[in-house]
Amino acid sequence: DGGITQSPKYLFRKEGQNVTLSCEQNLNHDAMYWYRQDPGQGLRLIYYSQIVNDFQKGDIAEGYSVSREKKESFPLTVTSAQKNPTAFYLCATGQGLNTEAFFGQGTRLTVV
Amino acid sequence: KQEVTQIPAALSVPEGENLVLNCSFTDSAIYNLQWFRQDPGKGLTSLLLIQSSQREQTSGRLNASLDKSSGRSTLYIAASQPGDSATYLCAVRDRDDKIIFGKGTRLHILP
């Protein structure tokens, strides 16, 4: 079954802990993206990667880190430096500048 | 910096009506524009992709137009149905390969 898999669907974190969100794709797409969605804020870009072993900061990268060691995987770590991490996180992929972007089903992170 | 604006923020219409959702962007140097649908608590589903060289795309009851020079796009939904109720998001792909979103339009179709 082709597509983008985000896991887990729900995640709870204690304050001060780092947590890693998984995004895996089997679409063979070069580009991958991480977004954060808050009520009334739309989607805001955290990090994106156009190719393996390379990534760029988006508009709200502070308190987050990523890696792109494999084409299929683009994990996002929410660090303790992120002051307000509770949000819905969405991963996307794309292939080429003139093609569609596809999204996973998201991970809802709650800090308790 | 590219900014994407969607108007209206929310819309309620009776079933069967035709409706138009608006999207505007500040920098016309885009590769494409994409319309998405999002149901509550879910990911995004792609509806239509318009390349920068195209003027419109159609899929079933949906028609999206693009006027790149004026920085505008519209999504036209014909004969609306209760199942069309969702949030509709517009996004542009800029010269840096970023995909930048508007805040969306929450659509409610009244049975």
C-alpha cells in the first residue's frame, strides 16, 4: 500500500522531555516536509528536505530538529527547547517542483 | 516573504448551492498552486493542482482557477452536498521549494 505513514497517531510528552515523530514514505519522493497546525493558524512549515542528507529550516524551526539519512524517512524531534509543543504535526512529500504534495494522517502531540 | 490569504475564513450555505472560495498570494513567482481538503483531526487530501502555466483545472464538481499575475485563485464547488463540509486549504509552491499555506476556509453545507 503506497503512501505516507506517520506514527504514532497520538503522543503524550512530559514537560522537559524530547520526543521523536516518525514519517515514512514509499512513494520514492525526494522532498519531504514537516508542518505544525494549531487552531486558527493554518499549517506552518518547520523543516523541509529536498534530498537525502540535506534539509532546510522553515518558518518555525526553533525547538525542533530533523535528520534525513534515508530517502524514505524524515523523523522530527521535538526538543525540550520548544516552549509550546502541543499541536497537530503533519508530514508531506513531493517529487519535483511541478507535482502534487501528499500528506500523512498526522500526529497529535500533547504535553502533559 | 510569500503570504497566502484565504477568504472567507468560514462559510455556511444550504445544500445544492454553488459556491466560491478565494485564495490570494503576494509573490507571483510560484511553481504551482494546490487546493486541499481537511476533515477534522485528519490529514490533507489533495483536490486540484494548477501549474503556474495553467489557468484552471477541473475534477468532478470542483473547478479551480489561477491568475498568477494578480496573485489569485478560486475554488468553485458546484451543487454543494453535506459531504463537502470540511476545511479547504490553498497552498503555493515557491521558488525555494517551500509549500506555503493559507489558514483555510471552514465550509459547512446545511442539509
